[in-house]
Amino acid sequence: MSEKIDQFTNSLNEKLTEVEAKLKEIKARVSTAHAGGKAALDQKVNEAKAKVEAGKNEIDAKRAEIEAYVEEKKTETQDKIQEWKHNREVHKLERRANRAEEYAAWAILNAMDALNQADFSTLEAIAARIDAEDAAAASV
């Protein structure tokens, strides 16, 4: 494989490892979310919310770039790509490869953002359930 392909696959593997670690973190949090009491849970909710907000900014910053790529991709036909290969239009093929790599990285970033949102939503749901149970217990 070429050095660029190696760099790209290594980068994606690192990002996928982060996604896997995030899933394990969420699973552990869900298992122990209510163990530390309401204050600890509220702190976890706030931390998760901050991660969602930070991810939103990063996603929003890339959104226009990605939308442009998607529009460009619609116009790239297999015939056009074959023509670039035949005519050895390396700069066009390089640009296509770079944009495709950026899109793949963005898709993983989107997955991580979705996990952060799932983490936040899950913790918030647990906190809401605790509130409801506490209110029900107090009314008895």
C-alpha cells in the first residue's frame, strides 16, 4: 500500500478505536449512573452536555464543506473518473481522493457526535426517572 493509504487507514483506525472506547464508556456510565447519587449524576449530565455542545461546533464548522463535497460527488460519473484516469489528470484524481477521505473522517466524527448525544440523552433520562421516582416516593 502507498504511504497515503497507510496514513488514511491508520487515522481511521484511531478514530474507530475512539468510537469503541466511547461505547464502552457509555455502557459503564449507564451501569453506574445512579450509584453516586443525584449530585454525581447531575455532574455527569453536565459533562455529557458539554461534549455534545463542543461536538456541535465542530460538526457545524465542517457542514458546508461536506455539503459541497456531496454536491460535487453527484456530478462525478464513472465515465468522468475513467476519463481522468485515462488522461492522467492526477490533480483531479488527487482532489477526489482527498475529498473522499475528508468525508469518511467526517462520517466518523458524526458517529462520535451521535454517541455523545446518546450518552447525554441516556444520562438525562436516568436523571428524569430518578426525579420521578423520588417524587412518587415522597407522595406516599
